[in-house]
Amino acid sequence: MLDSFILRAALAGIAVAIAAAPIGCFVVWRRMAYFGDATAHAAILGVAMSLAFSQSVFAGTLVVSVLMAYLVSSLSSREYAMDTLLGVLAHSSLAFGLVAVSFLPGVRIDLNAYLFGDILAVDSTDLIQMWVGAVLVTALLAWRWSALLMVTLNPELAYASGLKPRREQLALTVSLAVIVALAIKVVGVLLITAMLIIPAAAARPLSHTPERMALIAVAIGVFAALSGLLTSFQLDTPTGPTIVCVAAVLFALSNLVYRTRQLLSHWV
Amino acid sequence: MSFLSAGKPVSASSSVPLMQPLDATMKKITVGSDGSMRPLIKATDMSVSHGRTAVLERINFSIQSGEIVTIVGPNGSGKSTMVRALIGAQPLSGGVIDHAKGLRIGYVPQRLQMDQALPMSVRRFFDLPTRIDASALAQVVARIQVKHLLNRQMVDLSGGQFQRVLLARALLNHPHVLILDEATQGLDQQGSAEFYQQIDTVRNEMGCAVLMVSHELHVVMSASDRVICLNGHICCEGAPDVVSSQPEYRALFGTGTLGALALYRHDHDHSHDHPGEHEHEHEHEHEHEHEHEHEHDHSHDHPGDHQHDHQHDHQPDHEERNSNSTLNVPDNLKSAHKGMPD
């Protein structure tokens, strides 16, 4: 028996998994995990603002995430290491967001829904937004794929090939912000980075080319979303964290398989 | 091959040189509508500063097709910055850089940090950023001897293999100018001599311009048409023998009038007296192993292998190799250079 809200939840999970996994690969390759955190945590500020001005939560989080992503991608400092700066931004934007939400007059909102996601509450408008966003982000990434790989590998080689690394990076930054705005209902701001990096990291031991890694990451992400959804339904657990748990188990499994195979090949 | 003019048949027969010359496109981008020669890359009053520190000051530079230009200079003299600026990777604080329209640059960086997180086979690396035509790939991998590495992961390559792969990739898009930034760093003397010999051969066959940064003065002096001595600004510039007799050059490198040769001899003796000989031996064995694989793969395809093996049989006779590469500088290129306006 497939209730329509389960079906909507499944479709939402698939959309986010498909869009997040390839971007997640770049997050892993470019060591941008903190970057993802900063962008995602800023989204809670976006939630507060959209509620304050009675705008759609999707639009509010999208705007704030894009601004934050752009801000952190243009950061540079001599005094602090990059991860320090990103850590400051990630956690302070989360704190400011939470404080801002508490100021909202007369609004009783379920903070948990934004922090950990509320996939079962996805309605058809959300679903359309998610799929349009996922398709756009995936198309943008597919279009710039080779250029982005080149830039990730070595910016100077990219310049020599006539590419503009900053422009390519902007594509990635915007995509990341869109993913955050899409995923907030599915896994919540605290676990968006997990949906980005865990499928990609789980795919790494099984891949020898970047494309294969992205495809396997998509498969792992989709599988985690669907089985996480069903598991949470069975066990009556929060859905977003359950999805991330399944992804984490897959990560452990893929590494286990890889290491066992390596050991065996040494023995034989 | 994609760069050949339409209608010209491409055959894979053995009579075709391993690398197709660049004549057609080179002419198109370097000869102006009035028939005058245009440089491939031209920098006018180029300045670069990091914060308040001026790294390069008012550099004027140009490179023409077929020319081999080498930049020498002490550590921190701005050599790498200059190369980065010329490929467009370094913001300028003053001046302009012009690239000929449609210019293709083959760039071999000083080193490339490969991250274990990014799975990348050599074959996939060659297809970045655009897919490479299969026949072009076959030619280049045979010439640069990287065919046996195609399925290997980039992170698993040794230093010498890595540099060869970078060189092969740089050649795959048929560059009008090949730019090498201390490309032999991390290679032993034998390895770097072989590397430069490969570049020399490639240049002879393709006719591309070569711009190198090097601290190996003996290689520089024997193989360059023009040497630029850099120390934040251009100290002196010209034919190798002219530059090596300049007081500015001698002030920087402290060699006698015999310049390059004296320094080279010193290097040569030094490495033989050095107690770290076993390191060299290890490296040779290593290379031998790969050579073996390589031979195994396709020795019957390419008679050129024999020559390479020959070099391995004779333990490094650098003197011989050095004079060889001097002889290898083609007359047509030298005369072409003379005919160009400065």
C-alpha cells in the first residue's frame, strides 16, 4: 500500500539524491565539506527571513544560500586558515538563524523540521520545485563537467586550456546553494552536507574515473533515500537522519568490500 | 587529425611522421593579413605584485613560432610567476598580454598535486577538457612512451612517468607553443636528459614554439635559441652564448666565461662522486622495469624503441647526450628565427 505522501516523499528523496551526489563528488574532490556546511547552515537564516516577510521558504533559503555560498567562495585571508573562517561562518550563521527564528512574533514553527527535515510533509508544490531544481542543477553540472574537472585538477592547466576557473567555480557555488534550498525539507540543514559527501565518499573505493564515481554516488544516494524512507516508516524513526544512517552504512560497506578485496589480492 | 586542412588525407601508414607538423594552423595564427609575422604570445610592460611586493616589473616579452626560449634566474626571481602570467593564470598589476587568436597552449606545470580523493586514470586525464581523437592519441602515447600507463591511476605514477604523462597531455591538443615550468624537477639527471631529448624531438617534428623555465643551465645553453635571464626584471636576453658572457648573467650565476660548459662539467663530476649513488641505481632499475613493460606491449610497432633501449644500455654518458641535443637543433628553425623581426 503506497500512500500518496509516501510516494511524494520517495520522489523528493530521489530528486535530492540525484542532484546532490555529483555535486557531492566535487565537494569531496575539492575539500569543500565546510563550504557545504556554511551554505547549509545559513539556510536557517533564510527560513527565519522568509517567515518574517511571509515569503516562500524555498525562495528565502535559496537567496540566503546563494549569498552565503558566494561570500565563502570569495573568502581569503592571511590571518586565518580557510577551515577556520568557514567554521566561523557555518556555525555563526546557524546560531544567528536560530536566534532570528525565536524573534518571530506569533509564529510557532517546528524547528526540528528545518534542522532535520520533514520529508513526509512534502507537498506537490515542493515536489515540482525539487524536480525542476534537480534537473537544472544536473544539467548545469553535466554541461560544465569536464571544465570543472580540469579546474579541480589544476587551475593553471585549466587556464592554459583557455578555461576561466573562477567562472566554473561560480557554477559549482550556485549549484550547491540550489541543492541546499532543495534538500532542506528532505534532510534538514544539519544533514545536507551528509547527503552531499557520504554517497560520494562511499563511491570512491569503487571507482577509477570521476564519471563512474558520480554515477555510483547517485545510485548509493537514491538507494539510501528509498531504503531510509521505508526503514523510518517501519521503525517509526525520523526520516532524514535514517536516510543518512543508511548512507553511512553503505559507506562502511563499500570500504569493507574494498579492503577485503585488497587483502585477498595480496594473498592470492 | 583535426587541425589539418580539409581534404588532406590522413593515413596511418608508417611513412607518416609520428607527429603531424603544425604548419596549417600555425600559419593562420602567426601571419597577419599584411603578411607580417605576429608573435604567438606577447607581453608588454607586464608587472605582477603580491601585495606590496613587486614580483615582476615591466617585462616585455614575445615568442614566435618554432622558437625555443628559456627563462633562467635564481630562486624567487619570478620565473614561475612569469609563466603563470603568460598563460593567463596570474592577475597583472600592470601591462597587457596578447595571445594570438586561436592560440593553443600546451602547459607542463612544475608539479601537479594529485588528490587521492579524485579517481583519475591516465586515459581519462588525456580527455580533459575535451575528448581526444583516437589516432592523435595513438601517435602521442607511442612517441612519449606512455601507452603502457593508460589504465593506471594518476596518483600511482612515479615522478618520471608523471612528467611524461603531463608532456603527452600537453602535446595532445597540438599546441602552437609548449610551455614547460621546470618540468624535470624531481627527475634524476638521466631522466631529465631523456625528457629534454623528447621535447627536442617533438619540437622538430611538430614545429611548435617552446618556452621553458629551467635551472639546468647546461640543457638550457645547448638547446635554446634565446635565453632570458630574469631577476624580477629582465637582466639580459639573447642567444645563449651572448647571454652567458654578459656581466649581469655572471653576477647571478657566478660562472666563468665558459659559462654553461664549465657548470655542466661540474654537475657531471659531482653526481659521480656523490655517495648517494644507490638512489640513482634504484631509479634506473625502476625505469628499466617500465621499459620492459613497454617493449612487451608494442616493440614491433615502433622501431624508435630500439634507440631508446640503446641509451639504457650505455650508462649515462651525459657528454654524448648533451652534444647530441646540440646537433639536434634543426637548421630550418634557426634560420626561421633569424628571419623574424624582433
